[in-house]
Amino acid sequence: MKTGFVGLGKMGMNMVQRLLNGGHAIVAYDRTPETVKKAEEKGAEGAGSLGELVNGLEKPRIVWLMVPAGRPTEDTLMQLAGMMDEGDMLIDGGNSFYKDSMRRAGELKKRNISFLDAGTSGGIWGLEAGYCLMVGGDRDVFDRAEPLFAALAPENGYAHVGPHGAGHFVKMVHNGIEYAMLQGYAEGFDIMNAKREFNLDLHKIARLWNHGSVIRSWLLELAENAFSREPGLDSVRGYVEDSGEGRWTVAEAVENDIPAPAITLSLLERFHSRRQESFGAKVIAALRNEFGGHGVLKKP
């Protein structure tokens, strides 16, 4: 199956490689020509523009997008839609907001262009291990694109999860859960790191927990890797970004009156990590001094 692929970042390039390994022909485009050349070196056919990519595909065309959510995805989809014909298909594999995907599907349907929202998990390890794909859209459209999903995913690693928007909705909740899991591991290792008198080997403990423990996981395997390289994580700054899915998950929980304290607090902790010195913490320290005479640490 010859497929167009737009967006050759850390995940996109590896996905192209995995599709090529699976016997698919790929026409690849990225805004950076040097990146397109790298895709060509892997066996893809490079395109110098979106128009060139579209013209390089046989009808009915399929184009997969792996570009940042929001305006970049919106602009790219609309540009492609203007060049494509009835019966063609667009797949958004990025982390788009599911309501945007529902709207886009409706707009593309007016042009008789099919659309799938494919929530994609696997990160930089997907080339080797495969990508977990959560796909929303019409079932017959999913069936047409299924050879691509089969090439990208490990065994039992892809599914049609519902109508338009469902794929990105499920991926959104997936990432919300990820926030809470990461926070749980972070707090546990933080507590152990603070117990100085035991001089705990965190790498050894992470490795131990990955054998038979009820909290073993791929994330814990990655923790084991990180601690093996740098036991104290001394070169890592405790600054944690978020890419939006956690915020959307919390907002969805509020909208549906669903208590989600673990996910919500894990999101707030990410905000907290970005503040070198919280004014709120200063207020608390000052008030404790005012009402209880508790000591206040002064700046040098």
C-alpha cells in the first residue's frame, strides 16, 4: 500500500521506517528538507511539498499526519484536503483534541474525504516494539487502512474503538492515566531517596520490582534504565512539561462530574515543578510565622 506521510519527527520518522519494513511504499514530506533526505535514505520517496506528495500517490489516496496538535494539524489537514479528491483518506495520528477531530471529520465529509483519528502510543521505542493504535472513524474506512495499522502495531496492538473522535478521546484518557502513573513512581522513589540512612540503591530496587512485583511495568523498566545511567539523576532538572492531554482529561472529568483526583493532582504537580520559588509557598511560610512563630528561612 503506497501511503503519504507528513511529519518526520522523533515518532514520525520511526513510523515511516516501520511501514517500510512492513512492505509499504511511502511518500514522505516534512518542512525540513534535510529530514526528507533522511527518509529517502531509509527507502521512502521524498516530496518537496504537500502538493508533490499528493501527486505522488495513486487514487484513492491515503495520507497519514504526525504533526503537532492544534494549528499545525488544522492548517496541514485543510491544505491537503484542498488538493485531494473524493474517496481519498486522511489519518491524524497526532495528539489532537478529540472534539477538533470530530469537527474535522464533519468538514472533510462534506468534501467526501474520509478521516480517521488514530491515537498513537509508543514513543521513541515504537520502531522496535510497535505502536499501540486507538482508531476512531467509520468502520469501513478503518478496514481500508487496516494494513497500515497491522504494520505499525505489535500483535493485538490496534483497534477500532468507536466513531470519529473516539480514537483521540481514548488516547487522551490514556495519557491522563500515564500522568498519574508517572507521579506515583516519582513520589515513591522520592520517598526512598530521602531515606538517607538506608542508602538505598534505586536502580537495584527498580530492577527488583520488575520481577514479579504487582507494580512492574514498562515505565518501571524505563526507570531502571535511567537509574542505571545516572543513579542520582544529577544532570536532570526537575522541570516537567505537559503536552495538553492531561489538561483535557481533567476538563472532561469535570464536565462529566467524574472525580479524578490522582490524574488532577499529577497535572498540578507538573505545574508546580516549573516554579523555581513559589510565591504561594512564601505566603504559607509567612503565615505560619505569624500565627505560630514558626521559623522562616531567609534568602542569603
